[in-house]
Amino acid sequence: MNNPDRPVVVICGASAGVGRAAAHVFAAAGYSIGLVARSDEGLALTLEELQPYEVATLAISADVADAQQLNSAAQRFEAELGPVDVWINSAMVTVFAPVDQLLPEEIRHVTEVTYLGTVHGTLAALELMRPRNRGLIIQVGSALAYRAIPLQSAYCGAKFAVRGFTDSLRCELIHHASKIRLCMVQLPAMNTPQFDWARNKLGKRVQPVPPIHDPYVAARAIFNVVNAPPRELWLGAPTIKAIIGTLFFPGLLDRLLARSAWSGQMSGDTELAPQAGNLFEPVNGLHDARGRFDRNSRQRAWGLSSSHVIAVLIVATALVALLIP
């Protein structure tokens, strides 16, 4: 199974959504693929889809919230596929509900999967990469890692935490002159199945806040950072606007999102019973890269490194200052 001529990527959260799309993109590029997810059904379907690429694949059912499970999986990937070159942390869960309807155990488990799952994956990857002093860890983030929205407080908090952890680790890697690279890719709204299997207490079907993007847009962007990873990649105009808007006008965005993002996350007027969703257990039957928003999904998006965006803002600010008498 081990092919030393092929690079190896491990993808956490590979049974659906962006993780599954990334598996296709990396397999098409000739990578050996390691897949991690909770769902045996989802992993089996992903493996079946990857067969035409004729690359080595290994799927391991593991809960990223369990550090020991994930570390054991990492050791198997290394032993059976070869040295891991790229590790992608994409696993997540969320709950759609106002804060006053959230239970402590729901907040805790969103944190355990979305934040600590990323931490566990990062630690497992570092253990593999440090002896070789090379490799790339990609954190799949979100515009919500900068700009929180109503009705997803637990998820937004977890994504903020991922960004803080990643920034701290990046400083440490620089301090040690490590050649291990670290990149966070901040995504816009994605057409993934999570909106049909997430825990939902809103009484209506939920949707991403438009505009919505195809998950393969994210997968290609993730693949494209491998050779020259920026500190962060901000994908899509909505992401760039949300992050910059938060830097300059946070109070204004609070009010705008209070009006628009509440109804903007609900789809139609049909009443819906509360859904338990996949918060604590995987949900079968919905595993796919794409969700139900194909008709409205954008197939392209700008991708800019955070450094380039900030540099442009500094230059623009300087020019404005020079023009003002």
C-alpha cells in the first residue's frame, strides 16, 4: 500500500462536505489519501468514489474529539501510506439555536469536535512531522472565525479558538526555526450537507447565509496553498468583506447581522420539529460533498492571502491620508 513516490495527505472530516471534496482534488493530483471521520458509511462511500483515481487510500473511523483515537489513526497512516506531507483539519459540528436554548453539553461537544478536534489533529500531525522537520498543516476555518453571527454561538466560539491556537502555534514554530508550515483557510458559506444534519432548534430548515459556494471551490483553494502556503487564505469576497468589516466597523456589523443573519439562516416558512442531528452521533444517508443548494452555489471565488489584503489596506489608507489636506 505504501508508495514512496506519492505524497500523502490526511483529511479529518473526510466523509462529507469540504473534506470529501478535498479528498477528490488531492486524489486527482496523485496523492495517497488518508481519510478520518466518525461514520463508517460515509467513509465507505468516499472510498468508493476515490477508486477511479487509482491511488492508495486508507479510511479510519475515529472521533477527532478523542485524542487517543486520532493519534492511533495518525500512526497507522504513517505506517501504511508513508510519511504524511499534508494534514487537513476539516471536521466540525454545530448547533442552530439561540444561546438561551443551548445546553451545556451541546456547547461542550461542539467545542470538543470543532476546536479540540483541530487541536488533536494538529498535535498528531506535529508528532509525525517534527522528526523530519517538514510538512504542512491546514486548518479549515471560516469567515466566522473573525465575524460571529447569531444562532451559531458555539460554532463561532470554536472557530475563534482555532484561530487563536493556530496563531500561537505559528509563533512557536517560527521561534524554533521549524520548517513545518501552518496555514488557515477562511471559507465563505458552503453548500454542504451540514444544514440537513446539524442539530437544529429553530423550528425551520436552515441554510448558509448567502452567497453560497460549491465545496469544490474550497477544496481547490486548499489544494492550491500546498506549494506556497500563506499565513491565512481568505476565500471569497464575502469572507474578505466580513473580516475587514469586523476590523473597522464591528458595532455596525453587530446591528446588520442582528437584522439579516437571523432570518438569513432559515429556509422557507415550513415549521420543522427540532432535529437531534449529528452532534453526538453520525447521521447516515446524507453523506456527500454537496448539500441541497446546488442551484444557488457559486463555482468560483477569489482567494487572497491575509498579508496581501492588509498590505493593500495600508497602502490605501496612506494614499487617503496624503490626499486629505
